[in-house]
Amino acid sequence: MCGIVGYIGEKQASPILLKSLEKLEYRGYDSAGIAVYNNDEIEIIKDTKKISELKKDVAKKNLNSHIGIGHTRWATHGKPTVANAHPHASCDGRFAVVHNGIIENYIPFREKLIENGFTFRSDTDTEVFANLLSFYKNENPEKSFFEIVKMALRDIEGSYALEILCKDNPDELIVAKKNSPLIIGLCKGETVVASDVAAIISYTKEIVRLADGELAVIKKDGIKYFDSEFNEIQKCSEFVDWTINTAEKDGYEHFMIKEIMEQPKAVKATFCPRIVDNQIKIPHLDFSKCDIENIRKIWIVGCGSAFHVGCIAKYIFEKILRIPTDVEIASEFRYKDPIVTKDDIVIAISQSGETADTLAAVKEAKKFGAKVISIVNVIGSSIANESDIVIPTLAGPEIAVATTKAYSTQLIVIYMLTLYMAEKIEKISREDYQKLISELKDIPEKIENVLKDRDTIKAFGEKFSNCKNIFFIGRNVDYGIALEGALKTKEISYIHSEAYAAGELKHGTISLIEEGTLVVAIATKEDLIEKMISNIREVKARGAVVLMITTEDFEKAKEIADYILCIPKINEMMQPSLSIVPLQLFAYYIALSNNCEIDKPRNLAKSVTVE
């Protein structure tokens, strides 16, 4: 969602703020701006232009400032206009604020402030907070900047990562966090604050992560941390293992293709530390046979691609573990009054670990006493901190908005979790267990083989780049892959694409098939091949063009499909790891042919931190 940055130190603030904001462009934004303390005033420069244009506007100013805040906005309140762009100032110019999140109870405060003579320039909830600070300062002139912030924070409900400047305190930056990411980077003689490590890594690898409800008062000579009750606390720093190259394209045209090509390495990094003496060993996961046998139900919650991983996991868990499994869209889970008990396991899947709906689902599950396992790519994230057990994917930073390698590593964790539990409850023989671990180790090499065929996939992408509609079909885990393939296509190419369980075609959807409609059929399940053949014939009889993704040993494919992409064969539980790669590449090359903004598709954001 929105990206926020802040700086205080000896250097000029505006170049650092702008450079840091550029590192957050991948998150998606419709406007950007900075606020700096300059000549005894807070000066704000913001626009709906790209950051490259904002830099030109800033260059025209004669700024001399060593403290400031910046923001890239993903609209939640009000249209993308200069007035609605951040930072926002109180109407008296005393306070300036950038904010990621949603203040849910802003309307009554806005009305109250208007009654007290305050004016508003924007439609945003953030400007309400800025004016609320000014209101409390007017009412309590003797109180400090920190005390005023405390008063305002006690009033607001919702989610926030806030950075606040006060004209009366030119050497002080206050930041606060609740349900939105916020990281403090520690440098010698300076501090950089951001919503994402990518904005900090150029300056330091030493960071402090604020927990929910915490805030920090940052000065040049030090930082004081406070808990949700505003008691001063001590915080430990950690070191991130990113290098600046991990946040750069490294010679690739887009981050997305770079991250697709990184999948063999990311997959290997995720399973290697968890295979010890040819056994699956997952740190902090110490289920006994009795623990697993007493599981009443497994719930899987996630959004977007993470939900699609859950769809595949459901098939795998139920087939191998024989434990009832439900996969739920996280945004629906807590509003359906779920029948969760203390004997249930809830698996939360999120790339960022900050997805607001998934975090809310985790908190809901914990109310019922369920044990929560999270699969996240960011250790120390909000979802990880709320979970009983964290199984991190080790994909490394993912910059493109459309996930690829994070999705693939989430699948790997699902396979490992399945094998770990199946072995414990003896749902799998020792021989098969060892065989499957061996096949797991083969996945990176087999993904490499799929990637070697990217020129063929590129040709298909170019050929079908003018499609108006694309339908993806499959059965069982192939249907789960169809869901993700359709999402990738619509995310970055803006072509209408939908996924359907192949058996559902005749129940309405087939009415949309007309002459020349592209149908992408995923058919890797040996026991369902004949059913898929029937479905393919049904759409071809109505004029569809069929591109089939299948395994190398399926000879009949040539007889029924117009075009074929063959992938290596592996155990059917792990086949999704190979099936998804050509669909990622297919979406990428369609978007490339159509000159789409691949890494930052319109209206989308990398980390969805609002509900």
C-alpha cells in the first residue's frame, strides 16, 4: 500500500527522502510528496506526478533541512489529487503527517474539528489526525510534542504507521505503529525510517522493528521507544541480510522476470535448512503423533496468491493427511462467524506478513484458542508476531507487485508441512517419505528446465497478447494453478482472465466461449486426464483455441490441443511448482508485448495493509 519514509541526521533530508521513496515505487502509488523543516517552517512539496517529476519540483526549492518525512500514496480516501496527496499539514501549519493505514473513526473527529473552526483541504483521514494534533496543542499549550501525540493516538481507531513533524520541535521526529509496517534504520549520526527495508538498505542493515502500539521519539542524538501504554522501553536491533543488489534489477528489464528466474534458488533456500539427515525438521514445530491426530480441522487463510496456495494445500492435506481442511479468503473469514475450536489449526499465508485482512483473521482465530501457524516471507512481521509457530519462506526480497517466487516458496512450505505431519501419523511409508524428499530436492533443477523454454513461452505471449478474454481451466491441484495463472494475467496485462474448475464449464461458463477464445488448459493429473480431454473437446467444439500445459509423457496432448507447453513430470503433490512457472512467464510476456507497466500495475499495491 502506501510507502512512508523519514529522515533525521546531519545530511540534507530531501535527497535521502526522494531516493528512499524511489525504492518504494514498486508498491504502487498515485501521488507522492515530502515535508521538511526549512527556515523555521514545515515546507511541503507534493504532486500526483511520478517521483522523477517530484524531484524536479524539489530541486527548484532552496531547501536546507536535516529532518523530513515522505510518502507514496495508494488511494483509500479521496481521488488522486494534489490536495489528497501526503504529507498533510494541520491548517495552522504546526504539524505535518504521513500515514499508511486507515483511521476508522475519523468522521466524528472531522465534524468536531470543523465545529471548532478548523478547515480541511483534502478528503483524507490523515488530515483529520494532523488537525487533531493542533486542536490538542491549542487546548494544552504547556504540553510537549510527545504528550500531544499521545492524546491524539488515544482517540483514533484503525490501523496506522505514522510519522509526525512539529514546527515547534525542529530536531524531533515521532513515529507510531499499529497494524501497518514501520522500520527504523540505525545509522551513525542519523536515522532513516520506512515502511519497507528496501528504502533503508542503501544506508544501513541495522534495523529496529516497532511492534503494534509502539512509538518512538527520534532525535539526532538518540531514540526513545515507548509501548502501547506510553511507558519507555528498550528495543533490540537486528541485522538484515539483504544487499543493495537484491533491491535492484541486476540487468533484467523488470523485477518480475528477475524474480521468476530466481525461483530455483529461492525454492532451494526454503527447503535446504529444513532437511536434516533426510528428515523434514521445521524449527519450533514439534507436533507429536497425538497432537496431529487430535486436530479437528485445518483452516487456511490468505488473500490473492496466498489464497491460491491455500487452495492447492487443501487438496494435498485432505488427500495425504486425511484431515478436513477449509481454505478461506481472509477478508471473509472473521465476518462469517467461523466455527473454530481450540482443536483446530489455522495456517495464515502472507508474503509480507502485514496483510491486514490476514492479520485480522489470525487475531480472530486466536480468540477461539486455535493454534496459528504462519507462512510469511518477513520474520518479525505483524502476522509472524501474532502466530504460535512461524515457518518463514526464504525467498528473499520480492519487489514486483505480482508475486512469483514468494508464491513458489509458499508451496514448498506446504509440501514440507505435509511430509512432516504425514510421517508423524504414519500416513506415508518410510520408503515413500524418502522418495518424496528426494523429489522435493529435484524441484529447483526441474524449474530450471522449464525456464530454459522461455523463448517458446515468449512466442505464445506475443501471439496471444491481443486477446480480450482468456479462460484457464483445470481439475484438482491444476484448478488451483489455473486460479493463479488467471490472476497473474489480469494483474499485469489487464486482460480479462478467469479460472474455472474444468467440470464447471458446462454449468454456465461455456456460454462465454466463442470463435477464437483462448482457453489455457492445465492437465497434469494422470487420473483426471481423460476428464480434461472431454472438457477440452467441449470448448474446441465451440471455437476455442486451446493452449495446454501438460507433462512430457502425455502423448495424447498433440491430438487435442492447438498448442502445447510440456513441463517435466514430478510427484503429483509437487507438480504445481512446475505448472505455475510457464503461466508466470506467459503473463509476463503478454504484458511485455502490450507495453504494460509490469512491476507496478495500475491500482495495485505490493503489501495490502488496509482492509
